[in-house]
Amino acid sequence: MKMATLLQPVRGTKDLIGEDAARHFHVIETARRVTRLFGFSEWQTPIFEDTKVFSRTLGETSDVVTKEMYTFEDRGGDSVTLRPEGTAGICRALITGGLTQTLPQKVFYAGPMFRYERPQKGRYRQFHQIGIELLGAASPLADAEVIAAGWRILNELGVAKDVVLNINTLGDAASREAYRAALVAHFSAHADKLSEDSKLRLEKNPLRILDSKDEGDKALVENAPLIYDHLTEEAANFYNGLKSSLAAFGVPFAENPRIVRGLDYYNHTAFEFVTTALGAQGTVMAGGRYDGLVEQMGGPNVPGIGWGAGIERLSMLIEPPQAAAQPVIIIPMGGESEAPALDILNTLRAANIAAEIGYSGNAKKRLERANKSGAAYAVLVGAEIKLKNLTDGSQDDVAPATLIERLRG
Ligand code: ATP
Ligand code: MG
């Protein structure tokens, strides 16, 4: 007999089943609930976009654009890309949806992202993010509120104790210009020791070197100049405003001058919630301010601030969520009891009580299965109707009219 080859999931992808699924959806539901509390509404944009949505915005020297994008030509000859992150698509939707006149917009999203990376613990090719974007607010109060919403989610997920918030400023255009010059001077003096990637970054975007994962680069980064010494008065005021607003929201933070974020569109605020509990994959939630992005995409000048968080990494940190209560199992005691059993099944479901009926087997088999299922109750439908407590084995007759009341306890 010829055996068909066993089909495997694509490298770097993963099925969500059982407890993995329960963890994943618990993260999304928690974020959905908290962001609603903070006044955000959920959007969903397509998982693929015109390649230019990302290539024009994420930065030509960013890791994502240089080596991680899933880009292909579709059958019509158009270049499309599976989204590697959420912000660019939300900004594209803000513009094409004509929403740049009704600001601010407070957006929550959840869904798959795609990056061609080397798969390892906490790093996949299809992974998932939750994220928020606050579009149309220029004050550091908005940055603090966006961060506070993230902090609340981490608290409600029970992982805040393992996580530290690092914040930094990237300044405004003038600060960056001055800082860029200082960085070029510093790294040029050691250009021979830079990685090949960073030599290119030195020409195109020296700030990016601060985010390098190369060990040699990291040593040079340690002595690099700090942006704090190059901030304009306005940028320094913004950063101070952020820090006092974070304090007002009760969010603890540490300042870390090395945080620049992996994408080019950020200015002023940059931040990461990091943990030591996941080895090298320590960033669980990260974001910043991106005031130039919407304009860069062809829209008006709309400031923005947001973050994205990896659901897989959060799922690994949380305790297993409490399993939902198992449905009540309805058991017909003989063939003639099928019809009344279905009546009871329908009545319970109509009353929003989760109920199930087996598809085959005699009463004994069905009762065995009910016992194994983890359900708390079975309803035995024969000449009488009996409610059986599967936890202690007791059972008693129950009138159909009182069944719902009994099950609601
Ligand atoms: P890293 O430094 O770990 O590569 P990044 O800077 O590329 O992260 P972002 O682009 O800021 O990450 O994405 C936000 C979050 O999405 C990350 O903090 C992480 O939790 C998650 N994330 C990013 N890439 C992956 C991936 N390949 N697999 C799983 N989660 C990921
Ligand atoms: Mg990355």
C-alpha cells in the first residue's frame, strides 16, 4: 500500500490547540476588555498590503525590511507583503477611510504578523500581536495613557511582576540631527570594528546601530554618546512631560538611553516592557511615537503613538487560564428517550446554559464518557428525569420546570 506523505506545518508556524489556544485567547480577551475601558475601539485591517505600505515606512535599513518581509508578486503582477507589524496598516486605513478629519482615533487590534526569521523559542514566522494606536494627539499625556493601558493589561494578565518598563526619548528632528552627527563621529572612529550591517547603517541611519544585536557592535554602543545631551528644549520638555504623566498614571518606569526601537518611524517617546523570564526574547510589549508616519504615507500631518505586543511571549508568561465550565451532559436512557432528551437540550441552551448530548452509545457508555468529560452534571432522561452530580455521584429526581433553576445553582 502506498502511503501519502505526512503534511507538516510550515517552519516557524504553529497550531493553536487546547491550552495553547486558551492562553492565546485569554491574552486577546484581556487586552480587548482593558483597551475598551481606556476608550479604544477594535479595527481589523487586511493581513496583506501593497508592499509600499511597509517599504516606505519601516525604514530601508530596518531588519524587518532588509531581511524579514514575506513579499511576493500576486497573479496580477502586483507586489504584496504579508504584514510584519500593525501600525503601518492602521495608518493606511486611517487615511483611506477618510478618518483624518475625525481625530483622535483610539484603535485596538489583534491578529497574525509575518516575519521571515530564524524560528526559536518565542520567535516564529507567523506570530500574533495585540496593539493599540492613538492617532491625532500630540501631547505626552497621550503617550502616558497608551503606556498605562499596556501596563494595566500586563497587570491583569498577572505578568507585571516579571516585567520592567524602559523608556527613552528619540527627540524631535533637530535633536536627532545633532545626535546623528555625534553618533557618526563616534562610530566612524571605530568603523573597522563595526559589523557589515552596521557599516551600512552608519551611512544611512546611524541611530539604528544602537539597536544592533551583534556583540561587537554592542561593545561600541556602550560608549556611544547619549541623546540626552543633544535634546532641544522642546524635546526635553516633551520627555519631562512624559515622565510626570507616567507618574500621574501610577506606572513605574526606568530610563534606558539605548532603546531606539527597530523601525524608523519613531520620534520622541520609545519604550519597551521587558522581562528576564524568556531568555533572549525578552521584549514583550514595545512601541513609541510616530508623528511623521501618516504624512509620509500621503496623508495629512497626524501625530501618533502606540505599541505592539507579542501574544506568544505573553502566553508563555501567564498562568494557565481557568478552564470554562464544562457543559451539562444530557443522556437519553433508551431509544424512546431521544426526543425528550433533545427537548431538554434545546431548553437548556435557550436559557444560556451550556449543554451537550452524545451522538452514539448506550446509556452506560454515555455515562462513562460524561464522567470522564469533567462536566459537573448529567441529566438522565428516562421515565423520570434525574439530575446526577458527577462530582459526588449523587442523583435525584427533578421536575423539568425546576431543572434550569437547579443547574444555575
Ligand atoms: P525582537 O527584538 O525580539 O526581534 P522586535 O523589535 O523585532 O523584537 P517589534 O517589531 O517591536 O519587535 O514587535 C513587537 C513585539 O512583537 C515584540 O516585542 C515581540 O513580543 C513580538 N515579536 C516580534 N517578532 C516576533 C517573532 N518573530 N515571533 C514572536 N513574537 C515576535
Ligand atoms: Mg525583530
